Amino acid sequence: MTSPVASLAHAIDRRVGRSAPRPSLWAIDVWRLLGHLAVAMFVILAVTGLLLAIWYDPSTEPVTYQGSSELYDGHTLPANFASVVHISEDVPGGLLLRRVHVAASHLFVAATVLHLLRILFTGAYRRPRLANHLVGVGLLLLVLGMLYTGENLPFDLVSGASLRIGYAALMSIPLVGDTLAPLAFGGEFPGGDVVTRSWFLHVFVLPPLFVGGLALHLWLVHRRTPAEWPREDVDVHRCAVGRPLWPDASARFAMLGAGATALVLASAALIPWADLELEGPFRPAEAANTLHPPWSLFFLSGGLRIVPAIDLVIGPVRITNMLVAGVIIPGILIAALVVYPLIERAVLGDDIVHHELAGPLDLPLRAGVTAAITAVTLVLTGAAGVDVIAYWLRSPVEGVIWAFRIALVVVPVAATLLAVRAARRHAERAAGTAGSAGHDDAEATT
């Protein structure tokens, strides 16, 4: 009689193991490992986040901190900021835990963004994988939401500036902003309970939504099979190339997770991620030269720095620079990720099934659009550091701002034209190579 454990092992092996009808999800090249790395970082974030939640207090009520920090001992602080100081100074290993959490969040966002860009550049969103691409864009929005809400929790000067910008962006939305911003923040900023709401979203809402979206994402990958690069020894229209999920892929994922964890721990030991000594608690009347958003939100900060002052009223609609930089430009970038696959299918009349990946230059339309999206994002990201660049160049800040304003128009256009031209030359060379090969085959046959 077969034991229940043996029956379960055989069932797993038949479905996702070495006896499965097709290999499963493990990638075979470095760029395909970005998704696996993002999942590993999310696991680290979940574990460290649960531990940090034990000591964190989301309240903004003033308390007197008494602990090991000489800088803040005996001072009246917001309860949430005081709890973060307590974690960093009084909880054994608390500072390392916070640093690991922040370092993992950086790598998590980077792996997610690069993974989505790889999908965009290689045409992996084409039928029958469009639904999975849309789920991936949704996952990116959840990642950015977790990043923003998590940044607000320490309630230091950086958090306060981030909250102020978020409130102003919501207020700038025509017709509904006056109602939406106080509703989201629980009152007018800096009052209300926005930190408590950020904590609730960061811990109880966004992570479960991400887990559900990730499960759907992986199920769709397994269902549709991963798209592959064309290979002579593999028919990509019939099977996916990879490793069985059990035990091969599981062991490799464990090795990847262990290596990534070691990297994050090393960076946490050497780099002062998320240390609070230079920031201080948020007070509405105070600011600091060290104010900066996370690098992954530089494109928002850059837009706010270089978009000129606008105050245009058209009927009941008021258009301001905050609306353009904080809502419209980010909305256009996200909408481009969602809409472009549909535009490509409609323009090309491409309704066939694609199981193979394509090169970034295989299609001029795709090359131009991806170049434009990338160029706009990079220019806005660089614009976040206009003051630092002006200091390095010993130039007036206003001159650097105008340089980035011009670049925001010129660079995407130039990048698009160059990409389209390169793609057309690539197509001509490919056609010439194919024609030469066909001519050689005909001569050989003759």
C-alpha cells in the first residue's frame, strides 16, 4: 500500500517534477532571472517587514522617547518616529533589520522594472501572453505603491516631504482633487491620519494584493509557457525550455535566494540604509538639504523640478505644473505600457500566436516606442538631481533646469529616430542575409 506522502510526491512529480509533460518556470539566461530575483526580494521584505511590525507604532501622537539614542533621548517625538528610533537603537539587531528591509526594497524595485522592460523590448507581451503583461504592469503599480507607503512610515523629514507632494498631486486633479486628497489623507495635510493609513496599506492591503497578482502571473506563465529565443534544436511553438519546478528549479531558486540574501546583508552591513540621524522627525515648518525621494521615484521628482510654472484655467478645469508633472506625465508612461501592445497588434494586424522572443530592433515601431519611453524616464530621472549637477558643473541651477527642459523634448525624439533607423537597417541586413542564404541553397540544389 502506497503511503500518503509517497502518493503526494508522485503527484507533484507528475505535475511539475521531472516526470511532468513539459519543463516549468526556471529561466536559463541571466535576464530571465530578474523575475526570480524580484520574488526572492519580496520574500525577504515580507519576513523583515513582519518583524519590524512588532515594534512599529503608526500613531503620530507626541511621546517622550527614552532610550539609547543620545540625540533623541528625553525629546518629544511623534510616536511613529520614536518607534523607528527605538528599533534602530534599542532593539538588538534592529538597525541591521531596517537596513536589510530598505536594501531589499531597492533591489526588489530594480528587478521588477528591469523585468518589465525586458518583456517590452523582446515582444514577450504578444499573443497569447498579453494578459500576463497587463498583470505585470499591475504588479509594478503595486510595487511602487508599497514603496511609497513604506517610505512614509518613519515620518521623518523625507517622509513629510513625500506626503506633502502626494497631497499636492491629489489636490491638483481637476474636479475631484479637493475631495479626493482629504479623503485619502484622512483630513487636510499635515493633519489627519495619513501615516496610519499608509501603514495599513503597506502591511495589510498591498502585499496580499501583490501575492495574489504574483500567483496569477506565475499561473499564466505556466499555462501559456514562457516565450523562448528561437533555437534550431527546440521548437518554441510546441514546448517551453526550462527546468522542472521540482526539485531542480526549487533548488536553484533557493540558491538564488541565498545569494541575494547574502548580497543584501553585506550591503546592509556596509551602507547606512535608512539611518535617521541626519533627517529628524517631520515638522511642517522645517526642511533640509538632504530631502530626496527613493531613486525609483526620481522621475516624479525630476518632473516637478523642470516642468515650468503653469496655472491655466479652462472652464471648471485648472491645469497646474503639479498636475502635469505629478499626474499626467506618470499617467502617460503607465498608459503607454498598457496600450502599446494593443496598438502594435492593431497597426500590424498581428493576431497570430507567438511563442518566440524578438530582438529589440526586429520591429521599427517597437524600437521607436520603447526608445521614447526609456528616454523620457531617464531624462526625468536625471532631472531629479539638477541641484547636484549644477554644483558639480559650477553652473546656475536655472541653466541646468532649462537644459533638462530642452532635453525632455529633444532626447526622446532623437532616441526614437535613431532606434527606428537602426531597426530598419537591421531588417535590411536580415533580409539580405536571408536572400543570400536562399541563393546559396538554390545553387547547391542545382
